[in-house]
Amino acid sequence: MKTIRIHLLLFMSLLLLSGITAFPVKTEISLLYYYQDHFPDFLSNWIVRLFFELNETPDVMFYGTDWLAFAHSVISLFFIPVYQKPQQYKANITAGMAACGLVFPLAFICGPLRGIPFFHQLIDCSFGLFGFLYLLYILKKINQLKES
């Protein structure tokens, strides 16, 4: 039980952290822009593009990234019942795994529509893949509780 709770807390914390990074997106890209010479050309070109496009974007549009950050926070709350009663609420883990799987069609459909480079779509998909695998690990630990 202790192992499950530690891993759930880590997953929830990483989910929150990944969401919170959406708030200062302009600041983060400005920092990367400052250090662009330290990156390979394909990545540096992407950073330069993002820097200029974000600086031309009206601030009101960043309300969308605020909601992205908020959504990460709300999603993490759905793992609190699992923390309290893992066996009873393991369906929340399954739903989280489904959400991780849905990252792939979102990235590969919307990415090209929005002009997102393929390498960046793969980075986005890595969050879905690692999230899915981590939740699968937690689910297996929960199922072992039943057997014990």
C-alpha cells in the first residue's frame, strides 16, 4: 500500500508540474531563445519561431494555456480516491491510462494542423507513453494487493 501511495503522489506531482509549466510559457520560451545557440539547428529554429510567434500573440490567447494548467490540476485530483482506497478506485487509473493513450491521436492529428514539427509531436507523445506505463505499473501493484 505504501509503494502505491508513493507512486501515486509522484505521478500526481509530475502531472501538476507539467501543467504549471504552461503558465509562464512566454518566459520559458524567452529563456530558451536566449540560449538558442546551445541547441541543434532544428531545435534552435523551432525555438526562434516560437519566440517570435508567442511575442506576436495577444495575451488574451494565453488564457488557453491557463486552462491547460488548470486541467492538469483537476485531473490530478481524480487520483486522490485511488490514494485513499486503491482497490475500490482503480478504475480511475484505467481512465488515466486511456487519457494518456489519447495523447497520440491528439498530437498526430492536431500537431500537423497547427504546424507543430514531428519531433515535437514525439515529445508530446512521450508524456502519454510514460504516463501510461507508470499508471500500468501502479495498476499492477494495486492488483497485487488483492492477491496478497
